[in-house]
Amino acid sequence: MGGYDESALQLAAVALNQVLKFHYNREITSPKQAPPKGLLFHYTTADGLKGIIEQNELWATSAYFLNDSAEITYGYGLLKEVLDDWIAKNPRDEKSLSLGLARDLRKSFGEDLLNMDIIKPIYLACFCEDDNLLSQWRTYGQSGGYSFGFKVPADAIGGSFKPEPNIYTARWVKVDYDRNEQIKKCRTILDSVLPNFDDPDTARAIAAVDSHPIVGYSGIRRVAADILLEEIVCFKNKAFDVEKEWRIVVRQRELVKQGTDDGGKTTTPVHFRTSNGMLVPYVKLIPTEPTERLPVACVRSGPTLDRTTTGMVVRMMLEKNGFSNVRVEGSDISVRFKP
């Protein structure tokens, strides 16, 4: 195959297949989570409400431009600490491939973040289990604000949303706020993946096929990084656990066919909006079926809005844009925000 030594290819493939076997077994055996009552709630502004209803789309914002700048970097920082600990507690010969891989992963999730060119595009649409949270109204409700209730499939995996870009896939994840559990999950991945590259013969084989796009070192590192990234995108600081957040994570995945990927012929349709004087990149989430409406079950207006007039105009807009059987109500929280 392409001038590569067959025995080296086989040894390298065995190591990679062990990693893939761990990943797929973990995916199959992990408990399937479902949102309570089949609904999750997305908080937004009046402009956001107008866009969702009139354009029949949600926006998944770049993870590096969300209101909380630590939305994604928190997980990176925690993983870097776990990798530091793994390297310290698992002494290896300096020529060890597993040690080299651990160090490269540490670099990828650590200092390389300072180089914006290497940051992988990750887009998030965020939801809560509660549609009437004071913490969310503080962010979105000081000049109005709304929460949309969306129907979510029982397994929270597929559903009625898909990314507009055909090179990305979307996945629902439930946010994990428990730091001890977060560390445990990262350690499990490292302890299951890295030892596959301890064998000197395997290391020599991978070096011999280094330029191979799949079983060469770069390909193996991409797979290991992808498995770790899929885990840490659902990590968040415990200070935010009142939100009971879920996310739709939109990104290009190494181990999943990307929707209707056409091999890069189609330009990625990234869009831009403005926020606080900054340009913010986002991608669109659209209905899986082009003729369908987004699965909106209810809309709640924020505590600073008059429930009667707001409810009336929201119903008018929903009806005009083909949304039916949507419950509309106002927040009953009594609150006054300081200017």
C-alpha cells in the first residue's frame, strides 16, 4: 500500500484499532441521557426571538465568543492538569511514544491555544432544563428576554436540528459540573489510550509509516485529541450548576462521517454577527426536514416585560410564521434590575 512496509502498517493499525475499540465500546455502554419532560430551554434577546421565528433557525455561536469566555477553555485547562499529572505519575523512557503523545496532547490543549490558527472550530447552542431562571434573566432579561422551549428526542442524540454546514455534525451533550468526575473521565481516556503505544515495536512501526494519513503518528494524535475533545466540551465550572445546561456541540469530528460531506468542495457557511462591538462567528442550526418548523413547544417572556402585550405580539409572530400549538406565557418572577 503506497510503498509502506506491510508489517509496520499492520502493527500501527492494531494500536489504532485498540483505541477505536475503547472509544466505540465506551460510546455504546455509556448511559443514554434524556432531558426532563422532553424539553430544553434556550434563552435569548428580542432580536434572537425574532430571528428564530422568522428565519426558522437557531445560531450555534463559536465557543470562544460566548458570554462566558471560560465556556470551552475551562475544559482545556482541566485536561492540561490531568495530562501533567499523568506524565508525572507514569514515568516512561524519553523515547517512549506514549510519553511523546501525552506531551503533544498537553501542548495541543495548553500553550497552543495561544495560537489562534490551531483552534478547532467549535460552535455551541446552549439550553437549560428550567425556562424561568433568574440567573439567565440577569443576562438576557434586563431589557426584555425570552426562553424558548424546544422538544428534544428521548435519547438526546439525533432530533430535529442539523447544522447548515455539511462538514459539521451536531451532538446533544449534558454539561458535567462535578470536577472529580471530570478528572476521572479524562484519566480513564488517558489510561485506556496511551498504553497502547508503550510497545517499542509498535512505536517503530508507527515511525516507519509516519506519513500515512490514518495510522501515521499525526493521524493517531488527531484521533486521541478528538476523543478527549468530545469529552471536555461538556465540562463546566460547578459555579454554574444551577443552570442544568445542555449543549448542541457543532464541529467536525474525526470519528464520525460529517453529514453529507462532499470532500471539501462546499465552502463552510460561517456567518458573523456583532456583539459589544465585536464580530462573533456562528453557524446555523436548521430543521432536519427542510419543510418543517423548528420544534418549538413554548415561549416565555422575561420578568421585565408586560405579559399581556408581549404574549399577544409573540403569538402574532408565531402564527404569521407557521408555528402552531405553541404555549406562550410570561415570567412570574418579581425582580427589578439596576440600570
